Amino acid sequence: MAELAALEDSRMRAVNERHGDDHGVNLSALRAIAKRLKAQPELARALWQTNDTAARLLAILVSRPKTFERGELDAMLREARAPKVHDWLVNYIVKKSPHAEELRLAWFADSDPVVASAGWALTSERVVKKSDGLDLPGLLDTIEAEMKDAPERLQWAMNTCLAQIGIEHPGLRDRAIGIGERLEVLKDYPTPPNCTSPYAPTWIAEMVRRKG
């Protein structure tokens, strides 16, 4: 914790806080510490319990995903309010956990939109890697009905699922693009040069072009 405190940078904290992340530690420096420490599940749990955002990010990096029980991951996800902690927990731990599908189903329709966004993120992962058994037209129905008015983080997760369905499943591509065009979610999102817009019709077209 002292080492993390010494890495705190007030300017970096100001930038991160604009995105909802209350820490000022350079992520490259954080990754360097994790590389030195290697996987240490008990240290990871102790770091998580500090409730400090930088410490929780480090905890995720030194964890072993398969050591967490389902209930433990559910509790951690519900505590993870900083966007970066939430994203890393889902992508680095939950997606690699044997409980991922169980948690996807539990979180998908949760009344907390931040928790539900994790369910949608796990669903997007299945759309890309293992879509057998998913009701893809049903997902598009839900996106069409709910994405426009969804809270920001849930909206982003639903939009990602919409784009991935359009990219990975040619038979549903036109419908996915049509939904994106009608809802116009993230259409005007400021996108840096050489980056792909998160607006689903543009995102789908660019990724399909690259695959082609």
C-alpha cells in the first residue's frame, strides 16, 4: 500500500476521476508491480479488502481466476463501483472463471444496471466465442426495446453486444445495423483519429471490412 501511495500522481488522478476512477497510479507501473509479485491469491484478497481502487486493480492482476467461488465473485462485482475495477474484474477474472456462465445468467437481468452490464459483457463474449444456445434474435429484441434509455454503463454493454452480433453473425447483420441506425446510440461519440467509432453501424462495417 505504501508503494502504491508513492506512485500516486495528482494530475493522473484528475484525468481518471473524469471517468469515475478514483486513483492516480499509472497502469503501466501497476502492471510492473504485478509482474514482480506474480500470482498471489491470498495477497490479492487482502488488497481487495482495502477498498482502495489502485489496490483492487493490483489485486485483480495478481489473482488466480479459478480460486474464486461463485458467491465471492458476485460479492466482488457488486462492490466494484469504479469503472476500471469493474471492467478488469469481468475481463481478467470472471471470464476465466468456471462460474462465468452461471454468473452471466444471474447478472443479466439484475435490477442494478451496473451489475446487469457485467451480464451483458459476458453475453458479448459468448456471442463471439460460443454462441450456441444463445437466443440472438431475442437479444436483438431486448436491445431494440431497452438500449436507448438504459443507464450509461448498461447502454455501452448492450451496444457492444449489438455490434458483436452484427460482426460475428452475417444472417443478423442487417437487423443489427438497422437497430443501430434507428436508435442512434453513441452516433455522435467523439472518436480519436485512427480509432473505430462505438456507433454500432460504423463499428460493424469497419470490423467486417477488416475480416474481409
